[in-house]
Amino acid sequence: MMDNETKLRQQRKKSNVDTKKKPAESAEQEQTADVEEQDLKREDKQLRSWFWRPTRWVPIWLRIIIVLALIALAAAVGAMIGYAIIGDGGDMMDVFNRDTWNHIYDIIYDSI
């Protein structure tokens, strides 16, 4: 397939260099070259469509929801680990109590 393409390119270069030909002949050659080029493009497109056809398994809106859910999950797990394991706060589920967050807020902003 590549050999045919390179041959066509070489033929086009030769036809462009030859200026002694009649205008009608060069127009006919241009048309045949255009047709051959279109055929090559069509064959290449068919080959690409057969070889690789991108499919969208998961719609974009669902991807966005999944990413947001994973971000929320990572934030919750990170808060649990940070409070219970790193901070020695006690039970992991205490991080979801409003009193815990009020206490943290008071520590941060009351000292200012």
C-alpha cells in the first residue's frame, strides 16, 4: 500500500515538472491523480475504521459523576485516616460528627 502511494507521489511530481504537455492532457492527469488520491484516502479511512474504531463505553456525564463520587470518597477516607490514625482522635466515624468540626473550627479561629 505504501509502495503505491509513493509511486503516485513520484508520478505527480513528474507531471508537475513536465510543462511541455498540453493543457488538456495535464488537466486529465490532474483529474486522474485527484481520483487516485481520493481512492487512497478512502482505502486508508476504511483501513483505519476496521483497525481502530473508538467506542465510548461510559458516557461523559456518567464519567463526571463517577469522578466526583471518587473525589468525595477520597476526601472522606482521607479525613477519617487523618483524624483517627494520624491525629489520634479516636474512632474513625467521629470525623463525621458536627461537634468534631465545631471543635476544630473553634481551635482554628478562636485563637486569632
